[in-house]
Amino acid sequence: MTTQIAVRLPDELVERLDALVPSAHSSRSEAIRQSIELYLYRLACERDAERYAQQPLTDEELALADHAEAWADTPSW
């Protein structure tokens, strides 16, 4: 399911978008959709970083980074 949303953008922003869309995206809608997805991902990463700052890794957790064997079972994404 998709929902159509209408937004108002300054003319200058639309002109910049239209100048770049043909070389990078199939449509203006696709470019805007991807931009929103990337922005939401960035917000989630910033939220995660704030949570990690509130509860830093322990010395034991940090020590894992120094041992290659500790990562042997980690999937190679």
C-alpha cells in the first residue's frame, strides 16, 4: 500500500531537484522517497548514538574489537 502526500517546496529546491533527478533517479518521486528514507535512517542512527553515549560499552566489550576470533561467527554482510 502507498499513500500519496502533497508537499509544498520552494521553487529553487524543485529546480535543483529536477536538475539532478534525470542522472540519478527514475523520477522526482523516487528521488524524494529515497531522500526521506535516508533522512529517517540518519535520525535513527543519531538516536542510536545518543543511546550508546548514555550507556557506553564496557571494557570487556571494547576488548572484543582487538580479537579477530571474537568476530569469527559474525555474518559477513
